[in-house]
Amino acid sequence: MQSLLNLPDTEHTMPALFVGHGSPMNAIEQNEFTQKWAQLGQNLPKPTIILCISAHWETYGTQITAMDKPKTIHDFGGFPQVLFDVEYPAPGSSTFANKTHTDNPSIALDQRWGLDHGCWSILTTMYPKADIPVLQLSLDVNKTPQQHFEMAKTLMSLRKKGVLILGSGNMVHNLGRVAWDKMNLPEYGFEWAIQANTEMKSAITSHNLDILTNYSKQGPAWNLAIPTPEHYLPLLYTLGVKSEKDNLQWFNDKAIMGSLTMTSFVLES
């Protein structure tokens, strides 16, 4: 994976992000979460490419989008038409994808997916001009959490090429336990959600990978917070590209609707 791009190393290492994306409605709403996304887009160095690992693309085997014009995927239901009308026409990069596959043949080329809402719901606010090539890397359902982390480590050198690694999910994500009667509150979390989120933050800050990759053994609060792994695993990809020189800064650190947290962080050297 060391020669994915024939680009010289940049003077600075590109930041990496884990973003709690929450509801698809964040793509069209102005709130405190999206305001922070917009601020990041204005303040971070402009990437050469964005590589997104979204909770919403699970596959057998790891795949990377390989088309030059990825479609905008509206992978949800029950929302107003205005959300389905959103298009994010960012280019892709078949060159980037092909080099990825050449250097690591276990990563297959995909011509069918595109950009799902875990990706574009953030980028419509962060980079509204859609002028940066965007690719997605899928979550292989056969990989263990440790194997996902090891896969992420192979992407670390891309940050020196100006590639923004974006993990998109939610640290606490249990739609079956949502407190719908609390959905209009700016902040509300069940005790177990707050406990799990706090313990996750502590493990992330101390870089305790044993806890983070063995999340299913951390007790009832974590099991409620992560009933299925897809929204949690993108977190491991962001941590996998973390360097010793990185500073970690939290943002959007709130629980909403009882069983979701928007907690996010940026890694910057």
C-alpha cells in the first residue's frame, strides 16, 4: 500500500476524522453538529482525495469504489422527498482505486456502489462544492475487529499524500432503543449509552486497543451501545491511521434520542 499514488509526500500529514453522522436529515439541516462539520471543512487543509469508510457499506471481502463518477445513493426510507433530491456529484478516481487494488489485490474494485449517506450526508456540509475526489472503502463482514484495525494501518501512509481518511458511523448506535419521545431534545442519553460512550472515549484517549477491538466483552452497556458492529467499525479505521504525533480533539460530543451519540474526533499532527 506504500505506492497508491504517484504523489510526493506533503509537508504536513493530513488530519483524519471519525464522525458520528446520525440521521440522514443532517444533510439538509442546520444544527450544532453540521455547523461543526462546516467549520472543519473551512479549517482543515484541503485534501487531494477523501477516502471514506462508512457504516452503510458492508460486503464480503474488502472493496473500493472504482468509478470516476460515483452516484449518490439514497439508502434510507421514510424521509421527506427533499432529502431524496440531494445529489453530491463529487468525482471518484479510478486511478486511485486501481493502484489500491494493484498494491493490495485483496481489495476488490467495485463499479456498482457509489457514495452512501454515511459519506455524503457529512460531505455536503463539509465540502459543499463537491470538487474533491471521493472514494469509499467497504467493511468486510468476515473480518474481526482486530483485522479491520490491521487493514486500517495499511492506509496510514496515505495521510502523507494529502488523503483525508474519514470514518463515518456512531460510537453508540442502537435504533431499537431510540427514545422517540425525546427526539426534539438537544441532548438526551440513557445511562447505559452515556456509560459506554464515556468508557469508549477513555479507551480511545489511552489508545487501549485491547478494549476497543474486544468491545463485545466490555459488559452490558457496550452490548447495548453496539448491538451490531457496522456503526462502530469505522472508528477502528480512523484509529488505525493514528500516528504518535497526532493530537486527538473531540467534537459533537453529545448523546441524542437516548441511544445514539454524535461523539466525533479529529486527529491532527
